[in-house]
Amino acid sequence: MRGPYKLKSTALAVVFLLCNYTAIAGQDNRVGHFTPHVDNSVVDDKVYDIEADNLYHDKKEDIFYAYGNVELKHDNAILFADYIIYNQNLKELYAYGNIALREQTGNVLFADVMRLDEKLSTGTIGNLNVKFSQYSRISSSSAELIEKNRYIFNNMVYSPCKICADNFVPNTPLWQIRSKQSVLDKNEGSIKHESIKLDIFGKPVMYLPFAVTPAPKAKRKTGLLLPTPAYSSVQGASIYMPIYFNIAPNLDATIGVKKHYNKVEYDRLDGQMRYITKFGKYEVNVSANYDYKDAHSKDMDKKKHLNSHIQTKISYNDKMMKNLNGFATINSTAILGSDRTYLMRHKINEELILNSDFHTRYYHNSAYYSIRGLYFQDMRPLSHSKTTAMLLPGVSYINDDLIPEVSIFKTSAHINYSHLYREQGTSYQRVITEIAAEKKMKNDFGLLFSTKASLRADFYDISLNKISVESNYKLNQSNKIGSFTRNHPKLTLSLERPMYKVRNNDILTINPVIQFIVSPHQKNKLQVANEDSNIPLLSVYNLFLDNRYNGFDIIDDNIKVNYGATFSMTSSDISDINVVIGQSYKPIFNDAFDKIYGMDGKFSNYLTNISFKLNKNLKIEHSTRIDNTNFRLNMHEISSYYTSKNFRFTGHYWSANSKNHNFLYYNQIAPHEVKLIPGYNIINQWWIDFSIHAIVGNRPISRKHQVINHAFSVKNYNECLQTDFTIQRDYNKISKNTKPETTYMMKISIPTF
């Protein structure tokens, strides 16, 4: 008979003695057919719920017996067993057979024999197995539960690795720890081991008389992190040794030393600090070493100097501005370095110009406010800080629905103020104001109309500070010095007609589009000091933009007609197919565009983009620009992505017509480049990855090798050990005295219990 019973007692202890059960059970045939009587005068308010197939109470000895699918609950702890004996006088509970105890902490203990106290938190256990996570387990021949958060394990074996037949060594964990005795203290967050052995693939490889490891779900603690060894054909052998400092729950720091074992490379000191508050996150990274101006120069008599870098990241969320009726963010990234050779050689940063950016944004309904500051450190040869620009400040206001009460058309406004400053060279203050009104309509035939009229007014105050330093800064003599304004009205009309076809689970969409843009020609275009507008590469992504420049200083003017169509299909066999084709027409020729940009005459190149998403694992995208006169490929780009359980691949190919000499030479770009990154899962999340970035065909004058870099790596992502062994060959020369570099690196990460 199975049913629930409630027992009240001051204590509860468990060790199952099967012989006692059989002797008493044989004296009374009423086992499981009565409700135990409890003297309320000798018990406290502790309640235990028991369910079992059979229950028996020996009133004379005041002992309760339960057997057959026993389930006992106390507070948040649950005990399962085949048999349970509860001695009310001794306040002990004994359990035997297929025991599972889920503690109040959530840990699950499995055993053959147990004796526990009233709270199911102390006692002795035989043949114990503890499960802490999906694969993390501890086994021991016997154990003692000293108190709620303290255990003693005898002849312990621990491993976080899963054990299954398809392991590298079947039914054997990747690694495990064995010890004579281990003491787990959850309050300290540690396990202290005596006579510890480390097994790899079931074979002992290391012995220690004493060791301390983190406890399961332990809080982070100050201590040594795993070192990272590396070898470079340029820098020689090295090892990075970090120390972690747990300063506070929301503040930590890491200090590390990269020790080099050669005569030309000097040790580097690294530091990182992270701080998290309810308002946001802070992060600071620094590094420094003493080195020669060029450590690989043959002239080693040069005086040493300090190399260093500092990089900060700050991110605030809207909680700090919760009293404002909107959403606000503040982000800041800053990086400064002593010289580019140091930053590149130590793989800190490979950019030619370091960018420090402070940006705060505030969103309220349809309005957007922004304040921004930019500081640049030019690392190129002959650069000078006095001729390098900085933006202090840049302020923007954008409202996409300026007058919501007006429903006939939608009004918008954009105001931008920028103060760009150089100590020597051209500086300016600029105010951009643009007001626009837009109306969208749809007729009975499904034709969509969109009309937009805008007026932009610009004010510039340009000044010139005398240049007395030698630098790579070039002054544009055509720039006007002083104050002037320019006005630029624009009218845009767009027409499109979406058409749909649905058949079974297949959906086909065709949408032809034509756009007319009318604006006057800007005669004073060259008078503006161009600081923020690059000539855009024409593509399907910017074809229908009324201003393709990414800044304000240059305006995309004159009459334009943009036309094209999009085709998309979704089916049960093919997840998604999208095709975009288009072209632009400009009756007035613009000599600012070279062939490589896609529009060197009245008609642009033909633009196409095709993307296939065959399933969740595979995506292919192909973009082209085809010459409108001879149908020659001026540029095309192919990207592909594939992921599966055992294989992954990323590929990218970029090609430009080699006849675009000016663009290729100026930007030092090869006409053909390819990047390939295939990876294969050998077994159980052991991956082999290979990557190559190479030039196909003729290379730029600045490069002596077809290959830019390539790498080979073996990585393991399983639950108990994460490793990354990488060999990389880099053909980018850091300076004239350096050679191509080969780097060997090994990173190991062991998850805590």
C-alpha cells in the first residue's frame, strides 16, 4: 500500500541495516497498513513527508520502517531509497539500496548506504557518487558529511569529463584526479587533496603530496592562472604567466608577465582591470616593456626606451538616467601606444591610426541626441601629433517625426555641429541643418509612391594654423579659409510595385523600383576641407541612398536616376533566395569617381547581389559590378558560410579588374585576394582548423609574398578541457628590419568544478 505520511521529529538519521528490518518486519504483518502514532510532547515542529510501498511502526522501540520506492522530503531536501529505518529515540535515519539524496543546495548524492542527521545534512556514506553538473562527478569509497557545507571523501576520484564509448579512449575520461583523502569546504570554496594523482586517458602522469583545487560552483578567488607558452621565429620562446586578483564581487584585476628567452626581446608587463556597477562596465588594459627603438636592428648600441600602451572601455546603460523619459547610453573606447612596431610585434593593435572615441546617445520617442569626441593617434611614418585632427565635440540631433500632429506627410530634422581641430593645419567649425518632408502613398493597383523634399543649409568657419613641423599632412590649396555657407535643396521620388506569388509552401516576391533625385550642382565643393567623406564604392546596398557619401563635407549632387529590382523566394526545399540587380544614371559626369568606384560616366556599372540560404547551415552570397560598356567584371565578391556537427567553412574571395590602376596603387590593394577557413571535428569536439589569406595573381609593390598569413590550429571545446594549439605564419613586415614571423602558441583552460 502506497500513501503519504507525515512524521514529526527533532532528528533524522540514515544508515540502513537490512538485518534489523527483516527481524522486526517478520514479527508484524501490518507493515504498510497503519498510520504511525507520534507523541507530540516530545517532538518539535520539524515535518517529514514519507511515501513508500510499505510502512511499519514498532511502537515498543519507536522505530519506523519503510521499504519499496521510498521517498522522504524534509524542507528542500529529498531522499530516495529502497529501504529506510528511522529510530525516533536515537534520532537517526538509515537508508539502503539505490539511494539518491538531493540536498538543499541542489547537489545530488548517490550511494549504497547512508546514515544522516535530522536535517539530512550530516552523517556517513558508503560508496558515494556526487553529481555537480551534467558531467562533473565525485566518487569515493566512503565519505563523511561533517556539516552542511563540508565533506570528507576517502579514496576519491573526480572528473568533469563525460564517459562514453565514443571517447578517444572508449569509456575513459580525458582526465581525472585521484586522491587518498579530500576535504571539500564550500565556505572556503576549495577542495584540499592528500596524495593526489592526475590521470590522462586513464594513465597516471603526475603525483603531488598535496594540492588545492576550486570547489564546485565556487566563487572566484585570487590566485595563479594557467600560463600560456609560445614560440616565435622572431621573438623566440616565451611564456605568459598571469595572476588573478579578486578585489571585490564587482571588481577584479589581472597582472601578467610575458617572459622572453632570447637576447633581443625584452619581458613585457601586462595589466587588466574590470569594474561593473549597476550603471555600466569599465575595463582598462595596459602593457609596458623596455626595448630598443627597433629590437631587431643590427645596431644594438641604441639607448633603451619605454614601450607602452593603454586601452580603456566604458559602457553605461540607461539606468543612470532613469529619471529621463527615454533611453540613454554612454560608450567610450580609447587606445594610445608608444609606437606601431611595439603594438604590432606584440599583436596588441595593427591599425595605422589609433582611434579613441567617446560617444553618448539619448533616445526619446522619435528624437535622437548625440555628443561625440574623437581623438586620433597617427602611427604612419612622418606623422606628427600637431597635424593630426581631433573632434571636440560633435553634436547631433535627429528627429524622424518632427511634427507628429501633421498626418498628411512626415517631417524630419537633422542638425549637426562639429568642431574639428588641428594644432597646425586646417581646422573648422561646421553646422549642418537639414529639414525634410516625406509622403508615402499606395494606389488601388498596388503601386507605392514615396516623395521626399529636403533643404540642407551648411555653415563653415575654416581656419589655418601655420605648419612648422614635417609630417605626412598635405594641405589642400583649393580649400577656402574663412566663413561661408552653402544651401542644397533636394527632391526625391520613388516608385515600386511589389508582386507576390504563393504556391503551396513556396512564396515568390518581385519588386521593381525606380528612383528620381533632383538637386543642384555644388560649384563650391572643393572649397570645403573634406575631413569625413570618402568616395563610396557603389553597390546594391547604397544604390538607392540620396547621399552615398558617409559624411557631410561632400554632397552627392546633380540629377540621378536609380533603378533596379529585387527577387526573393522562400520554399520548403530552399530556405531563402534573394537577388538584387540595379544601375544608376547621372546625366552630368562626375570626374571624382574612378572605374573602381562603379560610376565613371553617366551610367554606372551593373550591380548584382545574389544570396542563397539553403538551410540553417549553408549561406552563399555573391556581389558583382559589371562594366556597362563591355560587360567585363570590374569587381566581384563571394562569401560562403557552412556549419555542421563535424565540419565548418568560411570563405571569402575579392576581385577587382587589374585595369583600375589608380585605385589599386593608391590603396595598395591586390586585384585578387582570398580567405579560406575550413575546420573539421575529428572526434568529440576536437577540431582541426586551417586558415589562409593570400593574394591571387599580381601583388602590390609593397608586398614580397603572395601569402599574407596562414595558420593551423588544433582546438578542443569539450566540457572538461579547452585547448588551443596554433601555428601561424605572418608575412606582414612590421618594420624594414623584421622578417616574416612564425608563431607557435598553446592555450589551456580547465573548467572549475
